[in-house]
Amino acid sequence: MKKMIWCALLLAGALGHAAVLLAAPDYKIVTASERGTYIKIGRDLAQFVAPPADIGLEVLSSAGSVDNVRRLRYEPGVKLALVQSDVYQSFLDMAASGNAEAGAMIRPLRVILPLYNEEIYFIVRADSERNYVHEIRNARINAGELGSGTALTTATLYRLMFGEALPEASTSFLSNEEALVKLVTDKTIEVVAVVAGQPAKLLADMKPEARQRIKLLKFDGSHATSKAVLKTYFPATVRASNYPNLLSADLPGLAVKAFLVTYDFRVKGTEEHLRRFTRSLCGNFSTLREKGHPKWREVELALPELGRGWSYYAASARELRSCLGDEARARPQATPSAKACSQQERLLGLCQ
């Protein structure tokens, strides 16, 4: 009898251990604000991709891309992040210029898949004399919240267009909603910068009377300031069909690329789970396009060449290649030099 009890206990323990091994891991993905596109993309991944891979995926809102890089690097349980291309590149540039903290944060991060272009909007009052993005010089600009990709994008665009940093005295870092209220009420802000894939909920939800209060600035690709901008950003069309209460015709604009990013995980279990996640992403891609956010229709399942210093996550890249029968190769790393605390470093959270 004692022997039977002992065997039963051993068997129960073994089965319990096997259940722990087989249990779906709980991972997290960091996205952006509740009203942005990133969080919807994250929810699509949690709904259509994670369950077939036997992964529990919790979708977390965040301050944006800069915050996401930090959280992916240091926050327990965060295995995936959505990051803007210019934010990723800015961290790499800071690392290459000798900023050790930027290097420690960005070098172990890896790309799973380039996603879609996110539109960049510059909003002014309807009665503003400004009509073009190149007319925002010396305006009182709300760049986006500190820690957000929007703030970094606004600062980068401004520097590329005008060869100087955003003026500290006339730049604010409020949320989009707070900034728009100030834009149309006390008029202490003249331009509000927003980065969001169209249709952006913030703009799509506006009532018909919004057209009497605000307007979007056009991007003039032929203007002298545009050449430098188009080395980092992409021309885009903001479609009136997405914002019928705001636009009567399509508008020429700008966009930045969004990426699905992970850490260079070498732990076998995590590597295997991320491989399964990528396999499921490939296998359920048509479902994402059919049932997910409209931006999925702009995503290509491919491994295009990345920027200098960027790398694909080896385990997921292998999975994608075999899924696509693709023989493309991922790319290597960057190198450092010397430093100083600039506006860009502050926006990346690299200065105390």
C-alpha cells in the first residue's frame, strides 16, 4: 500500500511538472496610447497570432516608441514591442556616437518584421496662415509626450528641415488631446504634431464641425527643406475617405515605418516560443489582413534589407524564410565614438 501511494505521488509530481512545461507562456507586447494604431495592431497579434502559437499575449499601452525600447530591454515579461524606424535609428546613432546607455539599450534588440508606414500629421487652427509643413519654423509646437515616438519624430523632422533643434522655449510635450484643446481654446499652441497610422482614431472620431476649428498641413515634396527629410521619412497620402469630417480631398503628407521588435533571446524555451509565434504570424497572415486593423493590408511578409546597425532576430527570420521559401539574409551591427547631451538624447531618455 505504501509503495502504491509513493508511486501515485511520483506520477502526480511528474504530470504536474509536464503541465508546467506545456503551459502557454504569458508574454507582453508594448504598444502606445489607447487611441493609437499600435495598440490595435498589438490586440490583433494577441487575438489571431498568439493563441495558435500557444502563447498568452498581454497588450500593454505605453508612452510610445521610446518608452517601448526601454521596456522591452528592461521590463520583465515584455517580449515584443512596436517601434518607429526613426526612434530605432536614433538610438543606434546615439550608440555609434559613444553613448553607452543607448548602446546597452538598442544593440540587443532585433527586428521580427517591418510593418507599415505611420502617417505624420501637423495640425493647426483653421484660420492659421500656415498651409505647409515647411512653414512650422519658430511656431509654438506641441511635439508629443516625452518618451513618445511622436516627440522624437517631430524633433528629427524639425532638425532635418531647418538645421537646428526645436526651440526649447516654444516647444511643449503634452498629450495629443490636451494639446488640441489648447490649440483651439487659449491658443497657446500653434501646431500639434501627431503620429498615427490612418485611420487614426483621434482624427477619425472628430465631428463635422471640426473642419471649422482645425486643418492639416500639406507636405510639399518639391520644397528645398524636403530633400533631407525624405532620406529618413516617406511621402504618404492622407486619404479624405479616412477623415470625411476633416478633409474634402486627399492630402500629401509624410510617414515613418513601424517595426515589430524583440530582444535577442538565446534561452531555448523563449527562442522556441518566438519561433512558433512567427510561424503563426505567417500562417494567420491572411486572417490579420481580413479581420485586423486596415493597416495590415499594407504589411508585406518579407525580410527586406534593414538600415545599417539593424538586425533581424535569427530564430524568427529562419522561420519566416522557411515559411516563405525566401533566401534573403539579415544584416549586422554598428560601432561607437564620442558624446554630449543633446535635445535628441533627452527625447530618448538618455539624459538625467
